Amino acid sequence: MAPHLLSFVLVLVVIAAAACVRGSSGCPTLDRDALLAFRSALSEKRLGIFSSWTGDDCCSQWFGVSCDPTTGRVAGISLRDESEDRIISRSGRSRGLMYGRISPEICRLDRLTTLILADWKQISGPIPPCLTSLSFLSILDLVGNRLSGPIPNDIGNLSRLTVLNVANNQISGSIPTSILALSSLMHLDLSNNQISGPIPGDFGNLRMLSRAMLSRNRISGSIPSSVGHMTRLADLDLAHNRISGEIPGSLGSVPVLSSLYLDSNRLTGQIPTALFSSRGLGILNLSRNAVEGEIPDVFGSHSYYTALDLSYNQLRGPVPKTLVTAAFVGHLGLSHNHLCGHIPTGSPFDHLEAASFANNDCLCGGPLPVCK
């Protein structure tokens, strides 16, 4: 065959191959087939969000589907029940309910960067383990469904993952240790599930993490001291678990920590002084534990708390006098402890109610009865 004829044949082969992969409207056939298989495992009738999933052009015509403009491959699936929005709810729009499961066929979309399937209430079944093969995945948001089973053990394979949100499901099992390999992870929300077992000891290796929301599970063991190495951590919520042991003093060293919820656990020991020396901490809730000893009297002009709740513990001694030097204290909860002595005068005590100090051993002075 002549060289020029061979070149012409090769061009025809390339064109034919492209035609097999890509539909006439620019949507890859293989991707479109995977989307249809994914859609076949789901049912949603109230809002009709799948009514646009017809025809060949899944890139620009299908609701919630987006493609990479360079490669033409499907890059994003974003399906969120927008009726959860308060403004839309007031408009009278009905709430969507989606039934079914997440089909493993979605894993054929090997260029997927975003998967959001959120707040549909009735999507059940497991998280497909094959999702961990989607090496380009950056956002995985499955909040607000009825998913069950464990987080895939090799979730750490998703090296580009920045958001992992499976909150408000029925996820069980433990936190996979491979999660520590997610070096790009910035937002982690596992709250309101049935997750048990300990927090991995090297949790602090997630140096990019800014929000760690693990509340309302069955997590046990202690709080890893390595959390103190997380320089970007702003919000840590471990409330309503079965966490025991002492509060690590290293938490006071997290430079941008603004909210810390450790309430309703089984924590013991004393409150680390370093925790009250933190300059950014604005919400601190240690209530409903078994924390003991005296409250460190180290407040000052750097202290700015919208909420400080130490109620329902075993704390003893006086109310810290340095609280009057705090820049601001909104809510203060010291009730149900063993505190004793005069309540200091001045701000913030002049705007607090008796409920803030109720059920202690021998506190007195406003807003409680006058000391004798």
C-alpha cells in the first residue's frame, strides 16, 4: 500500500474510533451509557429532575451533568434536592424524594471530578467500593440519604479528594486508616451516622483539613494528640460520641481553631490551660462529660466566646475571676457542677441568668441569691 494511502486509512480509523466514543452532539457515547445505567438505578418523580436526560447531548442538555470543555468527558454530576433551600420551600415547591441505589456503573465515568447526590432522603444501599478507582474525584458529597455499610477501605486512593461528606446517613464500620492518605482533604463530614471504633491516631496528618465534623456517631477511644498539628483546622466537632480519656492540651495550639464541640462524651481529667489560652477559639462546648478539677483562671482580653459551655461535669472550685477581663462572653454554661464561692461582678455576669450557674454546690451572688 502506498504511503499516502496508508496515511489516509489511518486517518479514517481515527475518525471512526472517535465516532464510536463520541455521539453526534459531542457527548461521549461510553459516558452517556454509564449515565443512563446510573440513572436506571434511581427513581425521582416529584421534581422530575431526570426528564432532561434524553437525547445524545448529555454535556449541555442533561440537568446536573457537566463535562470537561477540553476533553469532552463527563466531569461532574451534581444532583441536590434544592427544595431543602428555605427560600424555595417558602415558594411552595414540593420536596423531592429519590429512591434506589448508587449503581457501580457510575465508576465507568473515569474522568469524574465531582459527585454530588445529596439530601434525597431515600437513596439506600452501600457506597460502591469502585468509587475509589475514580482517581480524578475531588468532591464526594452524599449527605442526607439512607446509605449503609462502611466507608470503602481504600478511600485513601482518592488522592485529589478535597471534600468528603457522607453525613446524615446510616454508615457503619470504622473510619478507614487509609483516610490519612487524603493529603488534599479540606472538608470531612461523617456526622450523624453509626460509625464506631477509634479516630486514627495519626489523624493530624490531614494537614489541609479545615473542618472535621464527626458528631453523633459511636466513636470511641481517645482524641489523638496529633490533632494539635493541624494548622488549618478551624472547626472540630466530636460531640455525642463515646470518646474517653483526657482532652489533649495540644488542641490549644491549633492556630485557627474557632469552634470545638466535645460535648456528650466520656471525657475525664482536667481542662488543659492551653485550651483557654487559644486566641481564636470562639465556641467551646465541653458539657456532659466527666471533666474535673478547677476551671483554669487564665482568661483575658484575647478571650472572645460566643458560647462557652462547661455544664454537667465534675468541676470544682470558684468561677474564674479573669472572666471579667474577657473581650466578650455571650453564652456561659457552668450549671450542674460542684463550683463554690462568689460569682464575680461585672461583665459578662451582669447579663447572665441564674440557669447558667444552677445546681452547683455553693455558688452565690447575682444572679443567684446573695452570699451570706
